[in-house]
Amino acid sequence: MSDLQKPPGSSANAASNRSPSEIVEHVVGPVEWTEDTQGYCECPGRDQHTSRNGRRDCTVYLDHVPTLYCVHGSCRQAVETKNRELRRALTNDGEVSTTKPRRPTAAEKARLAQARCREGIRIRAARSRDRILKEWSWPLAQIMQDSPVTMPENAGDHWQPLLRRFHPDDVLWLGDKFDSGKPEHGWNFRTAREWLEGDAAPAPLICPATFQPGSINRSNENVVARRFLVVESDTLGKDQVGAVFRWLREKVDLALAAIVDTAGKSLHAWFYYPPPDVVDELKLVLPVLGCDPKLFTASQPVRLPGALREGRHQKLVYLGSEVQR
């Protein structure tokens, strides 16, 4: 028997001396009971889910006909099989009702529809991955050739064109990974105009969002605006990930501001930040295409072109001609 709380008032079955909750937990595993006849459990088809699992995705109901209900659609067969097993176990102990099965509420139906929609988006993206990488191929040499703007000859100056894509009064964080949270880190938060007064790249990292004036902490709570969405991959090489960038620019119609060679294994594409509904879909699609979901975090830092990394310059390889304000 699980050490989770049993529903209050559960009565023992006269034939087996087991309460309905004990029978249920024997069949489906531990249940987080929220009422006498309702609780959350792990879905029997959890491994078949194609979208993110939540702690309360699967519910067991004991009113009317005992029923498991999961918001995911991909596990339907496993849930139906477990429902038959559950009802058989309770019938054998004489505790099952013969009334109609419980129907999901309107809110549960809406949640299920949303989960199925998200699942469908992920499935389509996964099926399209190889085609996107092939049909939208954009190797690094071609990216550099296609840049609408010629970069400064000195790679050490490449930070300046990128900062000019921000509003002059935007408060930007530039620094090293741990330059945040202490009073002295107020130095790392300046307007784009103030940063551009310098002669050399001030730091190796930059955040593509803007912050509250007077900030000392690079945190999501201090973010004022998301100016750019940066896309990168730890699994796709520099000659592969360009296909994703090109697909986003031409098929999804995202405005591409810049592409940065990080002087490591990856390229970073800076897109002007899209509308919220587009971002929601990209959160489902990009990880399936091999891109890093960490960069959806508002305060996540990325590589600043013009700075040195192990003796090599991080540099711009593509710069868009349009500046969005």
C-alpha cells in the first residue's frame, strides 16, 4: 500500500477486507488522492507520450464506473487496457457500479484538445526534420556569402553592429557567466548607447533581452523586453544548423538579424523576437529539430561577437540589413 494519503472514509470490502482505494493502487500504482473517489496516478502509457509529462496528467475516478483518464492521446490503448483491468479487479471484489462511465468535464476536454494539438505539432516536426535539413540546406560558407551587410574587417569590432540592433536606451547585460547578483555587478548593466562608447568588446557574453534600469541581477524577473530569440544546436554542426535557420527565416517568416560563430562548435542565429503564439509553437518544434530549449529562457546569456574565446574571435558571419524597432 502506498504511503500517499488514502481517501477519507474508505470502507473495507467485506469479501476481501480491502478498500476500493487499496484495490485501485494495487492495479495502477500509488495514487495521490484528492477526494474520496478521485486522485492522480502515473499513466500506464506514460512512455508513449509525445509531449511533456505532468504530475496531474492522469486521473483515476471511482464514482460511477471506475475510470482512468489521461490528457494525452498517444496512450489511449494502454489506458483502455488498464481500465478493463481496474474494473475487473473491482468487480471481483464486489465494488463496481453499473451506471454509465464518468464523462470528462469541459475543462478536461479543453486540456485534452490542447495536449493533442501540441502533440501533433511535435510529431509533424519530428517527421519533417530530415527533410528540413536536406531541402533547406544552408552551409556556413553560403551563409557568409549571403550576408546582406559586409562585416567589419577586424573581427574584434563585430560586437558593435550587433549592439546597434538594440534600442539605444535598452539596458543590456554584458559580462562573464557569474557576473550577476552582487552590488559590483551594476557595472554589467548599461544602455546600448553607453556600451558602444567603448573601443573593444567589453565581455564574452551578452543577454538578448533588456533589463530594468539599476539592475544588478541577470534574472528573468528583471527582464523588461525580449528583443531577440537566439537559436542554436549542440547536436547539429555548423553546416547543418543553417538549414534550420533558413527554414525559420523563409518558411516560418522570422526576421533574421544576425548569425554568430561562437568560436566553438556552434552557430547562434539571432531572430527578432516573434509573437507569443509563434514562440509557443517554436518551443515544441525547435527541440525536436535538435535546437537547445535553454535559449527560450529570458535571461540566458549567449556569445558576444568580437570577444575572444580561447584565443579565437567570436564573430559575425551574417548580418541582416533591416533594423527593427
